[in-house]
Amino acid sequence: MTAAAASASPSAARSTPTSAATSTGASAVDKGVGPLLRGWREQRRVSQLELALRAGSSARHISFVETGRSRPSEEMVLRLAEHLDVPVRDRNALLLAAGYAPRYPETPLDDPALDALREGVERLIQGYEPYPAFVVDATYNVVAANRGIAMLLDTVPEHLLAPPLNAMRLTLHPEGLAPRIRNLREWRGHLLAQMERDIALRRSEPLRALYEEVAAYPCPAEGSPGSENESDSGSGNGSSNESDEGPGESVPYFALPMQIEHDGRVLSFISSISTFNTPMDVTVAELAIETLLPADPATVKYLQSLMS
């Protein structure tokens, strides 16, 4: 692990999701595959007929599977899970509930079998320097980060940097990055909405607990420092990432930026998240690589100056 994530133990980052998988598997067997499939179908707002057409089956067969009158084959379980966009971890739970062995392994991130993946990810985020980049697991625990992230965390207190390092907690905690984020209300809303989508997709209790924790952190009132209506006037940095009401040239952002103070400057970043295509392992399926792209020329110039 690199830079800011050096203290983020991979085993610590995995512990919560793994425990959740055990309890999910046990409850899945108790419920049976029918109710679980019906729950996923209803959550995706897909009718029995539509699902049947997608999966090359019949609405009658889907109905029989959901009510327990028919036991689906292993192939059918996987086909229905694919068309319902069920996460890989939960596909294992569906297979268990149907009486089959799990199809997807959950390889520890520090296992030699994942050496090539870890090395590739490390090269990727290091190659992105001086711009910040990091890798998180299913509950936003940081498992790798580059020096650009370490630069942003240089004023964060030690107790928030203790493993497992959590990206959401670091960003929204009142002692973390939150006081330095100029558009905190807007950025906080974006992050909470992202977590809500993940909870709906994954049905993860650890993720829900994290959401309830960070959503309870104090939020700036409308018009106060950190609200989206705040003007950057008076910051004195004269950079080109000022708001329309402040000094300097306005920048037409193409996506919501995170505007964060650092060393007397306001840096602006656009977030981009990448995941692995068609993962065959639970651990790999739950990894996400987030890169922070400079959103204006002033941020580019400042970050490049750090490397000179």
C-alpha cells in the first residue's frame, strides 16, 4: 500500500464486508432462493414477464421459482442474477439459498494470487501523480492511495488516519477534510446520494451503518462557510477557480467539483470512479479506483509545481 494508505491494513479493510457475507449467506439459506430473487426483482422494478423475456424463460416459471414451487437450476440462478444486476457477493448468497456451492471466491487482497492486480493498481495510481488517486473497498475503506492524497490529508488529525482509513469518514468528519471544503453542502449531498445508491445496489448493513454515521455529522447552514451559495471573495488567492461573485476568472465546470482549501489556495477537483469489468472474485468486484481530476488551470499549475 502506498502513501496515505500505508497504515490501512488490507485485512482490516476486508473484515467488515467478510463478516457481512457470512451473515448474508446464513440468512439466504433460511429464506430460500425464491423470496430473495423476488426481492431483487422488485427492487429493480422489473416485472416477472420482463425478467422472463430477458432471461429466455417464462413468466410462469419465474413465478414458480419465486413461490418455491420450482427449484431453479444453477445456470438459471446465475442468469437471473445477471439480468437483475445482483452484486457478485449476493450472487453467491442466491446460489447457497438454491442449494448450490458459491461460484465466486473472495480472495484476500494481500493473497499472492492478486499480486498482479495489486501491482497494476499501484502503478496506475502512482502514474496519476501529482493528481490525487486512491482505491476503496465496498465500505469505502482505503486500501491504496498515492502522494496526491497524502498531500490533501496533511492537516487531518492522527485519530482519523488510524486504520481502517475510511474515505467517507475522512471527507465528511468535522475534524477531517470537511472544514476545508468550500462547497461542503453540495459535495456532502453528492457523497450521501452516492452511498444511498450503493446501499440500494448492495443491501449492505455495514455500508448502511457508515451512511448513518456520516450523515449525522454537522452540516453547514445555508449561506454559511461550506454552503454551495458561499462566495469565494476575500480568499485572496486570485486563482482562476473563484466563483462568479469573487475575484478572478470564472471557470465553467463540466461536473460538480470538490473545492478544497490547501496551503492558502482553493483547489478544485472532479471525481471519476472506475471498477473492474466482469469481475470473477468478490474482493475484486468490490474495489473502486477514484481519481481526482483538476477542474481548472490554477489547480493544474499548483499540483505540477509540487513535482518540480
